[in-house]
Amino acid sequence: MSAFLPVATFFLSAAIVIITALQWRVAHHKLRLDLFGRRYKVYDATRKFLAVISRDTTFSNPDLFEFDAGTSDAQFLFRPDVAEYLSKIRNSALDLRTTHELLKKPHITDDELARLAQKQSDDLSWLRDDQIVAMTKTFAPYLGFQNVRFDDAASHAMKRTLLAVGIAILISTLCIPGGGTQTYGVPFFNEYCCDRIAWEKFALQTIFLSVAAAVIVNLFRRRTRK
């Protein structure tokens, strides 16, 4: 009994460490998935705003408010380049609308009309045509598949580990150590099994097989991925 407790404690501690590590891994990748979702909302708000401009060649105050609300957290979710990019879109859109309103004024000179028309065309071209590619290029490093794929890997690792531990417990139950002169072969469901089972050996065997199975399936999986 004195030798059993330290060994059992060691294997139980190892099992706790493995399970804790897997739980941390799942929580970590869940955080990544949540971050992806919040980043995608910023991307979607930008896409919708540019789509309105592309369709109507202008935008309303509610459209601008929706864009501002959807991208307000960008500085906390992305590197500075994205926040600067969104600011540039907003400023260009405001310039486009200002130019659009100036063109409606009466008694405008031909030179001023030509200048404003060219500026409107340039701003509209930048917002409607150039940003189709630029927007994807700007957001791609943050919304690529590599930012979310590991969540499935973590979930599969947890399921794989639990399945391995379950099989190990089943095997340990089928090969349960017997007491006295009997070593193995006592069925767990036998009505006399409790008098013939070496419970200390059974607990140690179960812990050992469970930890070994959890380690083996995860090490084997990691090597195959390499």
C-alpha cells in the first residue's frame, strides 16, 4: 500500500496535466474563433458600405452610421494598418459625398465643374473599383483559413483522448487483477468479483493504461501530421 500511493499519485497527476492541457488548448482556439468572428464583422461592415457606394454612387447618413458602428472595434482587433485603411475609406467616402453635393450647386463655372467631376470620378473609382482587390488583400492575413482551422484540431484531440481513455478503462476492466493466487480473469460483472479483485492493483492498472493511451494517441497523431 505504501508503494502504491506515490505511483498512483504520479499517474493521476499526469492525467490531470494532460486533461488540463487539452482543455487549455480548446479554450485557446475557441478564443481564436471568437476573434475571427469579431474580425469578420468588421470586414462585412466594410464590404456592405462599399457595396452601397458602388450601387448608388453615394451613401446616406444611416449607411455611414452602420459602417462606423461595425468598424468601431477595428483598432482593438487588428494591427494599425487595417484601422488606417478603414479611415482612408471613410475619408474618401466623405469626400465623394461632398463633391456630389457641390456639383448640385447652381452657377458653377465650367472649370470648377470639370474639376469636381474629375474628383468625383477619381474617388468613386477608388472606392468602387480599386477596393474590390485591396479590401480582400488587407483583411486576408486576419481572416485566412489558418486563423480558425486549429479549433477543429483541438476538438478532435479532446475527443480522441477521451475515446482512448474509455477504451483503456474497458481493457483494464476486462483484464482486472485478481487477489490471492488468481492473477487475471475475474469478470467485473461476476457476483463474487469483489472478494477476488486486487483493488489497489486494479486502480493502478487503470490509471496507467488511461494515461498511456492518452499520451500514445496524441503523440502518434502529432508525428503523422509532421
